Amino acid sequence: MKIIDTHCDALLKLWENHDRTFLDEPEIEANANRLLAGGVEAQLFAIFVEPFINSDQKFQAALEQADLFHQKVTTTSGMKWIKRWSELDDLKSDEVGAVLTLEGLDPIGDDLTKLRTLYQLGVLSVGLTWNQANLCADGVGEPRGAGLTLLGREVVKMNNEHHVLTDVSHLSVKGFWDVMELARYPIASHSNAYSLCDHPRNLNDDQIKALIEKDGYIGVVFHPLFTTGRDTAEIADLLTHIDYLCSLGAASHIGFGSDFDGINVYINQLEHSGKFPALIEELLKYYPEDMVKGFASENFKRIVPRG
């Protein structure tokens, strides 16, 4: 069964050590060989610039990660650059689609030309924040808890115009509701259910229902801390979140957003992309095959814009 994974941080690991290869680097959980072994049809690769990078160097770091995406990821045998969402429909059975995304608008500062540049380099999904605040919005870790600034609202409108997804994972609750007012294509690329695990990175019931109402998407995340609230979790614990989302009406809006290469503790038997078959096997014990295919890839392919 083919998989679409809506979040990983492999580009950060390539950026941190340029000697790493993408094909089979053991330290990269979502490397090419593991993606192929796991049956991954498409992988979203986030540009993520860490908070400690000086402000005047953040955009350069983002460009360097985009360059690594093009020089190391898309040139690897079996990988294909997805330039627009409709190209997901054209992938061959032995190809893995590679999609470039942005996690946090810190690299653009207040310069929308920089965002347009990232669009031109292939970014098809934009998360407004990481955990901290930036000039566009507050993240979940900012005590102020404010929503979108005027600049942030302009970004969402630009995303709409360019058929780019607006990602609410890591965004403050107030920011989430601002996005719901404005975004045509909202997703939560890697978040679980707050009612089951009360971590601020997770979505409360009203947020889940709002994403359903907007025909959005929720990628369940494989981080134990967002699944059980502890450093350990089992696949059964992740299925509890999927079942809860289904109970709220999200069955056709659920997918996978692993967060591989951005986490350092793992759900047992889900330590890297090559382990996706273990998750599918477990899901098939409890859900019809067509529903599991939806979770695996079809739900995401349905919600993305085709423009």
C-alpha cells in the first residue's frame, strides 16, 4: 500500500552535515532506501531553520536547505521532484515523489519577495511558525498566544493564490482560528488529538472539526510525546488517536505526518520510514482496506489543490 508522509526533517540533517548522503545514510530516518522499502509514494521535506541561527542568516540557511533538496534528494535514483500537486497523480510505481515545504516563516522576516523565491524553488506547503513567535504569527510556545499579524494574513492570501497549503501544526490556537478564516487549503501536517494527549502541539476537538469543515487534512505524528505524553509509545497508541479522529468525523481527512528526522524518541516498530508496513498491517486489522488506503495516501491526494 502506497504512503504519503506529510512531514520529515531530513533536509536539516543534510544541512547539518554535508557529508551525509540521502540514498542510505543510517542517521537519516527518511532516506531514499527506507522510503522505497516502506512503500512511500511521496514524502514532504521541510525546510526548517533552527531558532539559534542569527536572523540575518536565516534566509541563507533556508536557501541552502532548498539547494540540498535539489542537489541531493531529487537527484537520487527513484526520487522525483513534485513541482505541482497534480504531479502526484503521475508517479510511477517505482518512484517516490519529493515535495518541498517550509516549516516556519522566520527565514523571510518581513520580506514577501523571499517567500515568492521559495515558491519558485518548489515550496508547496507553508507552516507559519515553529514553536516560537515570528513576524507573521505566534507559535504554540509563545506565552502571549496571539494570532496572525497583518503580514501573516498576507502570507495566507499568497498561499491561496499560489495553490500552496497553509500548515497549522506548531501554530498558536488564536493563529489557528485566523487561518481557518482565510485559508483555502489548511492542513495540520503533523499533529495528534489533544483530548487524548494534552500537549500544546496537538489539536483540540473544535480545531479538528474546523479542519473537517474546511475539507482540510490532519497528519498523525509519530512522536511518542504527542501520542502518549511519554518517551515511549506503541502502534496501538497511535491507532487510538486515529480512532478518536474518526469518531469526530475525520476518517476522510486523516493521513500520516511522521516527523522522522525531527524526533529522537520513537513509537515502537515505527523508527524510520522503512517501518510503514508495520503500521499498515496493524490498521488493516481494524479498518476496511479502502479506509486504510485513505489514511495512507488517498485522503491527502484528494484535498490538495490541482491548479
